[in-house]
Amino acid sequence: MKVPPEFTEAAVKANSPLEQQLYSDFIRCGEPWKSIFANNPWLVPPDTRKPLEWGNGMYWDTTVARKHPYWKDRDLPVPTKDIHRMRADLREWGFCLVEEGLSEAQCTTFRERLQAQAEGERLAGVQMPTPSGQYINSLINKGECFAGCIEQNPEAVQAGPLIEQLMDETLGKGWICHSFLSNGADPGGYPQGLHIDQGPLLPFQTREAPVLANTMFIPQDVDDENGSTLLIPGSHAILAEAGSGGEVGKLPPAINLEAKAGTLLIFDGRLLHGTGANRTDQQRFVATMSNVAAWTRQQENWIMTVAPDVLEGASPKLLHRMGLQALTYGGTIEGFGLGAPGRKGDAYGSLREFRQASDRGEYVRVRELSAESTPEELERDYTIKSAHARVRQQRQSRS
């Protein structure tokens, strides 16, 4: 077949200089991060290759609102059971606090299951360390209490009906669970760079409402000492006002969240936030459930649809197009792919072996684990362990 010369790769490239491309200037503008870092150098993330420095006025070097000179006299959100106050707080500040969202018994169950799972995953060699601390992914498989939270079942989270109502109002009915994982802050860990959870939309910005909203479950007391969440109150509105591709000027300072065990934090997907630095000698865990408007997922569930022989012979580009190339914000399996860039052929985002293991009936998921788990349970050939080993081997062979 003779291809018209205008359609050849060389011809298309020759006729596509950057200045003539449709929206490249906008897509590549780098906003809002370009202006945020230029106008707020204190928001530059730490170099994790060096010891964390304190006393230089960086975003992690802060405190809770009631002790912060800038924020202490402002009417920031406080834990409440009043849904009217929650709505007002979400509009103005981008977050609200649900008082006793988990009952005492629910909170205990949630905390103990997280702590046991964290220890079990370390013993089994399937833990996910990050510069901030240990993550526990795919909570749906790791305890009935977590499934109940996704369903907003009052038996698992007594504030479930209230959460569901606020999500309906924010995302529209039919919203879906984007992910549910536990964010750990380990002693001596680094703070996360502040970020927004609907970042994949950038440089597009949603002014009227978010397309992602989080519910954070707080099963233990958190404060400025044990790495509680850092956030900039009202930053959601500042970014929304800047608009798509717009510049952001100077921002107000960050604070550490202060909350008692059992509190829920509901926050806007446009709010600047991140894990704090833990200065105690104990791990700190919270769990974040991200919910999104239903249209954000792929219409075709490719991981189920694609036939085994097509999957076997698929090129990296085809795998990528079908969504079998995970990245931080999409398609991860048991956390595999978190941190992956989403580029075709990237080893850390390749989901093919998970699907193939499932086809063979050999997919071994990580389930409930603890220090009391049997040697057999801890030494199973978990598929996630094999996937990580493959990535390490490929990276070593290239170095």
C-alpha cells in the first residue's frame, strides 16, 4: 500500500513546528506550578538526598492553626457535626472536619487493622516505602471495615450518610471511588511536596467545583509533631480564580492539621496539601479515600475486555492506549504503578503480567497480614512481589 507523502512521519514532523501546533503553548505552560514556585520559593519540596532542614521558613516548618501567628485568629474549620457549617467551610476554606465521624469502636477497628497490615506487609516484603512513610494500598482487599467505608455504611463509618450527601452535592450522583489507601508518616521521614489531587487536569482548572473530593479517615490523634497533613486553607479558591493556565501569586502559609482520633477530613481536590514530617518515634497513619466524578474513568474496562492472545502480542503503544500502562493517577493494581510516569513501555507501569497471572489462575493478592500471620502466608509468591522484582532486574540491567 502506497501511503500519501503528506501522511509520512517525516512529512508530518516537518509540518509541525512547535509554534504552529494547536495548543502546545497552553499544554506546556507549566502552570500553576511555574508561578507558584516563582512567587513562593518556600514551597519548593525538600531534597530527599539531604537531611531535612528546619528553621528556614519552608512549608513543612509550621504548626497547627491555633498556634500559627497568621491563622490563629481566623475562623478556620473546627470539628463539627453540623452539615451546614461543613458546607460553609468547604466553600470558603476547601476543607471541613467531621467530629466523631468514626465511633470509638469503629476507630479502634480501623486503626488496629491498619497497624497490623503495615507490620504484616513489612514482614512479607510487600510494603511500599515512600520518602514520607509506609503506604498501604488497595485497602478494599485488606479488611471488611475498609469495604464498609467505601460504601459509606454506617456500620463501618457512622457519618457515612453525611459523607455521601456531601459527595453527591460536590461531584454529582454516581461518583466513584478513585482509590482508597493509607498514607503513613514514619519517624524521620520527609514531607510530601504540596500538591492538588486533581492535578492530572492541569493546566486545565475547574473554577465552579472540583471533580475530585477526598475523605480522610483519621484513626489516631494528629498534630504538628507526628507528621499530620499539611495544607494551605483557601488555596482551592486561589487556584480556581487563577483559572486554566493562569498564574498564582503569593500564597498564605501552610499549617499542620490538628485532629482527634475518629475525626474525618473532607477536602476539595484543588486544595494544596501533603503529608507532614513526623518528629516522633511512632508511625502515624491516616487513610485517604479519593472520590471522583463518574466520567473520569475509561468507558471501556480494557483489563477485562482484551483477549489473552491480543494481550500477548500487544505493542507497548497498544497496551498504553488500552490503559494497561498504569501511572500515579490511573490504573494502578495493588499500588503497582504509583509514581510511574505513564509512558508507553515503562516497566513500573506495565500491568500485563497481573492480567496474565489472573488468566492462568495464578494471581496472588495481598490480603490481611499481621505479625501473627503464618510463615506460609508471609512467604507466598505474591504477584506484586514478582512485579517489583522484575522492575528491579530491568533497572539493574540498564545501569
